[in-house]
Amino acid sequence: MERVKTGIPGLDEILDGGLPKGTNVLITGGTGTGKSIFCSQFLYKGVEDYNQNGVFVTLEERAEDLRREMLKFGWDFAKYEKENRLGIIDGTSTKLRKRTVKEKYSLIGLDIDALIIEINRICREINAERVVIDSIPSLGLNLDSEKEIRRSVYRLATLLLEIGVTSFVTTETLGEGFSRYGVEEFVSRGVIKLDIVEKENKFVRTIYVRKMRETNFTMEKYPFGIESDGIKIYTRGEVF
Ligand SMILES: Nc1ncnc2c1ncn2[C@@H]1O[C@H](COP(=O)(O)OP(=O)(O)OP(=O)(O)O)[C@@H](O)[C@H]1O
Ligand SMILES: [Mg+2]
């Protein structure tokens, strides 16, 4: 089985060497738990360290905000975008009902079928092997129709498997549970949960793998930090 290195220190160890190639993983957690940074690191390090091109679909924050935030970690998305090794699809302007003209890739309308066609097209153009979709709740799915939610989430997950990329898709949790809609975890081949927990009057960031098909992962919850060069998982009892 071919394994894909995540680019997140500590995670490959937990995952018995890395992610199964071509899998799709749900990255879930409450607000501010580090989901977007986690996904960005996976994508950026994919290009920088493993020569795997990537596509980031940002539905929550504008591409320009994402670029600026990630530059703080030394990740220069724009540099790789110019080289056609990274693509950012900006889906945020759909809420304004107009295309973000300054972006090379953007979406008009958040129709799930149109989104799937665009992701497919741009993945081919960039020759992407990694994809991030951030986030499912930002797709603006019709909350009254459970059937529609299931169908949309399922179609998205299936497309990612079909095009053969290794992908991270984010969702959010409100308290317990693994997802916003209660369906995302079932259509994903893996689930990783990020959290912020209280420990002796302090808050600690934690991570654990809940599910990863074809993988003998450790059944442990680890602390992690967001450091100047990105996320680091403390797998060896490091002081934090
Ligand atoms: N340069 C940095 N150094 C250290 N910590 C940072 C840095 N930048 C952001 N953070 C921390 O990361 C948190 C946000 O991470 P991120 O945006 O990935 O979370 P998220 O789970 O995607 O949140 P959201 O619910 O807003 O989507 C911030 O609240 C901040 O505490
Ligand atoms: Mg986020």
C-alpha cells in the first residue's frame, strides 16, 4: 500500500507511515481548533517536500486572506500558484453573487454539481495529487433537506475518490459528535478530530484519529502546538 506523507510532524507516526494514497479524510473540530492551518500545511508541504501539486477550495475565507495568514508560517502560496503547482479556488464571492475577478479560479453560485465540475477541471489543469475543501458547512446546503445534504456530501466525497487525489475536507462540530450534519463522517474514509480542552486551568490543543481505513493508527489523543513554522504534534510526551 502506497502511503502519502502528510507534512505534519508527528502525524505520519500516528498513521503507521502516512495516509493511504487517494483516501479522503474529514478534518473536524470546533471553531478555532486549527482546521484550516492543518489543511494548508498538508497542501503546502505536499508541494514543497513531496513534489505533489495541490488544489485548495476555500469557501469560508477569501483566497487573499488565506495567502496572507499562511505566509506567517513561511508558506508562500502565491509562489507555487505562479508555478502552477498550487491552485486556490475562491468560493467566497458566491455569497456576493459575483465572481472574484482578481482570482484566477473562483466560483459563481454554490451549486454542488458546478463545484464538482470545477474541482475536477482544475485538478487536471494543475495535475493535483492533493485537494482541500474548507468547509462543508460553507457550502450553504439546505438544512431542511437531509436527503439533499446526504447526496451532496456523498457526491463530493465520491468525486474526490474518483479523481484519485488524497484529500482533506473540513466540517465543524458544535460540542460532541463528529460533524455538523451528522453524515460527513460516514462518507469519509478517515476522520481526524481537533479540539481545545481544558487542563489545569489552561487550554491545550489536542488531536486524535477516529477512523482511517486500511491503517493501523494509534488509539491515543495527543497534544499539538501551532508554532512559527506550523502545526507540530507532540507524540513523545514533549513539554508544551
Ligand atoms: N501564526 C500563528 N501562530 C500561532 N497560532 C496561530 C497563528 N495563526 C493562527 N493561530 C491560531 O490558530 C487559530 C485558528 O486556526 P484555524 O483558522 O486553522 O482554525 P479553524 O479551525 O479553521 O477555525 P474556523 O472555525 O475559524 O474555521 C487561531 O485562533 C489562533 O489561535
Ligand atoms: Mg477554518
